Amino acid sequence: MITIGIKDVIDIILVALLLFYIYKLMKRSYAANIFTGIIIFIIAWIVVSQVFNMRLLGTIFDKVVSMGLLALVVVFQEEIRRFFSSIGTRRVGIFRIFGRRHRQQASHQDIMPIVLACKKMSDDKVGALIVMERAVGLGEYISSGEEIDAKINNSLIQNIFFKNSPLHDGAMIIRDGRIVAAGCILPVSHDSEIPKSLGLRHRAALGIVEKSDALAIIVSEETGNISIAHNGKFQLKVTPDEMETMLTQD
């Protein structure tokens, strides 16, 4: 007779939460379908091996699982990286309090030039993509652009994204209250749920926030709308006042 204790219930709940969290991280990429297929395979493996005790088929499943572990690491290398990165950036307790206070102080000093520049570019329908680095470093993307290392300035931001500027099409990256690079190349999100009305800038913005804890600001060249991407999600049609509040509170 099979008995289920409190430990077993807790174990099942924790495994379910872990699987849900992993699926949530991967659902915005093509890997979600693969992950679903793996879950179905694992369920079939458990049923064959444990419930019906089919030795031959169970042995075949065991061999497939043992050989498939390395293949899974290769297939899910980006998702595994994102998983551990998300864990590493979730601060708790006193460290999170101090970390958030530091970011807010920096934001209050630097957000106004960004807000004013985005408002002006929105009025003039000048496209822009500004990425604000957080705990996860963006060094590999900074090196893909032109290093600037300048204080955040309203006029400088507008000049960089001026339509005839050679850095207009790339992303600007801000770190520690300074513009460190512009014209940067960002990874493009393959999320199928992105509205078709949104262009390449929006896909690049979502791509960088999927791979890091960065915040991305997008000004649409077609509509002039301001959008913000953070935590793998979009906040569309943001007003300058809403933008200031979001950047301050983040």
C-alpha cells in the first residue's frame, strides 16, 4: 500500500513550482514547445517504468534519458543561462533594500534628461532605443557598439538618435548614470505574442530584457509612441509623466 506523507506533498508542490517557473522563463521562445514535449516524455517514462513496470520499454527510456542529458544542455543553454541569471539577480532582505535605494538615488539624478529627450523625439517621431543596465552586466552588447562614456545629456541623446546620425539605428546603453555606448546590437526576441505592429526596435528591446534585468525604452519612429520593456514585458504608449514615475520607482 502506497502512503503519502507531508514530505511527499511538499516535494510534489516544490517540483510543480520549479517546473512552472522554468516554463515561465522559456514560454517566450521556441524552447517552450520542446520543454512541453520533454515533460510529456518524462510522464510516459514514469508510467512505463514505475506504474506498469515494463522492463524492456523502461530500459529503452532509461538509455534515451541518459544520452539525452547532454543534448538538453546544448538545446537549452540560453534558457539555463537565463534561469541562473534570474536567480542571481533576485536579492532578498537587507541586500535588496540597500540595492533598490541605491538605484533610486541614481535614477532621480539621471532620468529627467532621458524623459525630456524621449518626449522631444516622440513629438518629432524620431526612433530611439535606450537600455539601462541593472545588476546583469551588458558588456558583450556594449562592445558591439561605439563606446562614448559621457554624462547623460538631453541634447546628446537627441543627437545620437538624429535620423542622419550613423548611430541612429542601434541601441544606447546607460550604466551607472553615464552613456557608455551607442549603436549597440541587441538580441532579437522570437516571442510569437509580440504584436505585428511593433517593429525591430521593440523586438530588440524585449530580447535584451529577456536575457537580463535591464530596462529598455523605445520611441517608435512610425507613431512616436513611447514604450518600456522590463521583466520580459511591454508597457506600451507610456506618457512622459508615466515614464518618469516608472523609472523612478523601478
